[in-house]
Amino acid sequence: MVPGRYHHVMAMNLRLNEAEADALRARAEQEGRSMQEVARTAIAQYVSERPQRLRAAIERVRDEDRELLQRLSR
């Protein structure tokens, strides 16, 4: 049986290269927050913006390949 404390929080290891760790550490120090808080905020922002990024990518392909898409649709 899994203890209840594991049902609401998932622990994970995040492997960063030296430059990524330095940047995360600097941002955390700059904001007066922990590295974990900064990373979790970045992840939340990334996943919440996915629909907009996807829509923008679709529009970009549609615009850049308009002629090809028109030819393929005939």
C-alpha cells in the first residue's frame, strides 16, 4: 500500500547541466525564492501556455506553406 503523502505530491530528480543550474540558482537568488519554487513556476507557465504555442505553430505553418497546402488540397 502506498502511503497517503505520495498521492498529492510527486517527487522527481531534475538533472541540469552546469549552465542551467547556475541560471536557475541566479534567478532564485534574484527573486528571493528557492530553486524548486522557480522551477515549478516555470513548468506551470510552460504547460499552461501550450495551447497558445500550438496555435501559433499551426498558424505559422499555414502561412509559410500556404501555396503548398493549396496545391495539395486540389
